[in-house]
Amino acid sequence: MVFSDPIAMSNQHQEHLENTVSTSESRTVLIVDDDSEFRLSLGKIMQRAGYDVSIANDGAQAIEMVGEHDYALILTDVHMPGMSGLALLKKIKAASPGSQVIIITVSGEDHTYKEAMMSGAFAFLNKPVKMKKVLTYARMALQGN
């Protein structure tokens, strides 16, 4: 699913977003989470920040989407039915090594963090997470792209 409806923003908010999202950044983002409320909320926030957002319900759908489109950034949960976010991370890095991946999860386990970082994750954020923090990490992840 791709968010394509424009969201009305005030001029002041628009100027703020133009200052926080560089025009040289690739703005394609894939959000993967089995929690539909979180997935849609994060999608709307990322879209308001100027990113082109797609969403996937699970790892299998995400892999299919990554095969069809180059995403600069992928935000994924760890615990999902079918394929874990860690397995997804490894598949993404094999299929699209230039994509940055940020893990956002309830699981703050040390071994999960270590595996994610060793597998190429840009960052590992624990839920609940402030959306401002997600936007900051997204911008940092894409600065090199």
C-alpha cells in the first residue's frame, strides 16, 4: 500500500520539513510491521515529513516489494508472523545492500540488538518510541544515500 493522498500542512510546518529533509536524500521508505495501528501512524508521520511511504504487513510482503522497488530506508519490527524482522534484515541486505534498515521493536533483548547490528541494521529503536526520534534516525540513515 502506498500513501498517495497529500496531507495539508501549514506554511510554517512546511518550511520546517523542508529544513529537516534534505532535497538530496532519497525519500523512499518501506514500513514493515504486523501492528496495523503503528504501521499506519508511522506511515502518516513519515509522509508528512516528505518521504514517499509504502507499507507491508509482514516480511514476505516486504521482500516482494523490495524486489520490485528500491527503498532507501526500511523500518521494520522484529517480532512478526512468518518471517522475523532479523531474517528480513538479512534478506534485504542481500537483495538491496544500499538500503538502510532501522529496527523498531518492543524486544529490547541484548542478543537481538547485537544480531541486528551485526547484520547491518543502521539503528535499533525500542518501542514505545517518540516519532521525533524515528525521524531523526531516518534523516541520519539517509544522509549518506
